[in-house]
Amino acid sequence: MAENKTRRTDASVDDYLAGIAGVRGDDARELTALITEATGLEPAMWGPSIIGFGDRHLVYDSGRELDWFDVGFAARKQALTLYLTTGFDGYDELLARLGPHSTSAGCLYVKRLADVDSGVLAELVRRSAQDTRGRG
């Protein structure tokens, strides 16, 4: 069985964030602080470009096993990509109040943090992390 390419590393989150220039870097630093405060979890690098918060060992019905984070994000060129393990079922009201965004499976895409309601985003992240931890 193939191993997951994205794994937790010992790389420095601060060094990674320092290497992201401009508005995207400012947003990435702000989002790191927002997620840390909303979840109470410390950030860690997962692979070369994902900042994850928390970690868990998953075993799928197929037998596949995976170490993964509770909540994470990547500062991609096109958008900030937030990885919310639980998906978006039950979050319709929060998503309606968030501001401009798009979603796919467990990903939330936001072009700029200034365009969305940071309080709503913090609540969405907090609830997603709680729901993830609640699933064992």
C-alpha cells in the first residue's frame, strides 16, 4: 500500500511563514494565529507547504491508515485553502455568513482574509476541529 506523501515534519512554521511574501504571507500569519486561538492547537508543518493543527491516526474501512491533522491550511497562489476534515455538512448557516468563498469536499477556499468575517471563520474552524476530535 502506498504511503501518504504528506506527513508531519520538524520544519519550522515560523520559517515557512517568513518565506511567504506580500498579502498572502500576511494572511497566512493571521490565519495561523486565528486557528491556534480557535482550536487551542499548536501549528506544525505537514509536508513542505501545509500548516496543520492537531494530529490523529485514521483507519479507514478499507484498512488504509493515515496520520493527519484536525484542521490545516495551505497558502496557495490562487487562494488560502483550509482543510476541514469533517467537510461542511451542518455548517450552512456559518458558510452563508462567512463572505466570498468556495468549497470542495473538505476544502474551503478564501482568496483574502479581509474579504471574509474572521469571527465566522474562527467559529467554523473551532467547530470543525471539535467535530473531528469527537469522531475519535
